[in-house]
Amino acid sequence: MSFIREQIATQQRNLEKLAKMAVDGKIRGLIISGPPGLGKTHTFKQTAGTKKNCRWVNGRITPTALYQALYQCSDKSDLLILDDCDAVLEDETSINLLKAAMDTSDVRIINYVANKAVLNQIGCPDSFEFSGTVVLITNLDVLTRVKTRQSKTYVHMMALASWTLHAQVGYHDRPSQLEHVKYLIEEKGAFNEYSSEIVEEVLVWFEDRIQVVRTVDMRTAVKAILLASELDDWEEMADYTLTVNAFDSANERSTTN
């Protein structure tokens, strides 16, 4: 096993342990960051399964909606997962709400000074005790943004990162990302529902086009496998739809001229 494969296996093993701890309410706050499409969300969905007190929020969320979600998931058995809600890390009000929810104090109190009519409309008090668990899954490299001060909220990010467990999943170079995709397929059983011949063909296609495929991740692998299972000439279609082809290059030149 190569060094990168060993590191990926270690990351995945620890990610699964952290997911179980979060689902079991053993930790208060957790940040999972890393490039998209490398199994972060999938691991938590597998682990959370049909957990009754688990709520998923995907995409953009306003500070008021975040406060409401925290209030509705404030019991000790509750788990709130914020997936691809990257904007919360750029909004001072939202990140302060997360800091209060993920605080290491014995008692966590969340306050939200807002228009009473707004709070009444969403059915929330202006203060409550939070005892649940919050997981933030993001594609942003949180620690790098803190170290390089890339964000206007980096001071708040630094505090948030210091109060939570933080795990980085995946690497940012293409060869390592392809190795991650191969690991999830070969070691974790992704795409077992497809024939091994189709999966192997797709991996060979991926390796041959690693420098021109638009994104090196499981999402691209899914699309390529779907094409391979439906079309005899799937490689031509995959080249046309999943790689940086002549049309992309021509369009890029036209926008820069």
C-alpha cells in the first residue's frame, strides 16, 4: 500500500469513528473539511442512517434559520448536520451562533437579539440552553483560511476551530484525489452494484484523463459509470461531457478576449 493510500485509509477510518461519536452524542461540535466529492457527506449519511433526532441542512442558511435549527435540535440526543452551508463561516452572526453551540462550557447558552416579531414568527425564545451536537461539513479549508487570514471572520473561525474537533479529509492534488476515489471504490465497496468490468474500465479512463477531467472526485466517477453502463461508446460521451474539451477551451478564449 502506498503512503498516500495509507493516509487516505487512516483519514477514512477516523472519519467513520468521528461520525459514530457525533451520532451517539459523544462530542459537541465537529468540523469536517476537504475537497468536494470524496465521501464526507456519504460517510455521515451511512452512519446516521435513520437516526430519529438527526436533522440535515443543505446549502445556504440565514442566521435566523440557523438559530431556529439550533433551537429545534437543542436536546442532548439531537444532531444537527450543516452540509455545504459554507456561507455560515463568512457571516459574523452565524459563526457566533455556532461558537455558542459548540462551546466547551458545561452549560451552553445561545442568545439571539432580534426583532421579537421575528422570533415569535419562527417560534423561538431569545435565549435557550443548547445540549445537542453540531456537525459542519464544508469544502472550505478552514485551518488554511485561519492561518492566512483569508476571511474577514478568521478570528471567529480560529475560536470555532479551537473549540471543536476538526478533521481534514482528502488532498488537493489530482493524483491524490484519484487515489482517494480508487480507495473508496476498491476498499469501501462503492459501486458494488455495477460489474467489476465496468468499474475497471472507468478507473482506466479516469487515470488516462487525470489532467483533463473537470473534477477528480466520486461525482465524476458516478457519472462515468452511469454512461459506461448505458452506452457502448461511453468513452466518447464521457470525454465530451466530463473533460475540458475543445468547446471549453474555445469558450474560455472567447471570454478572455
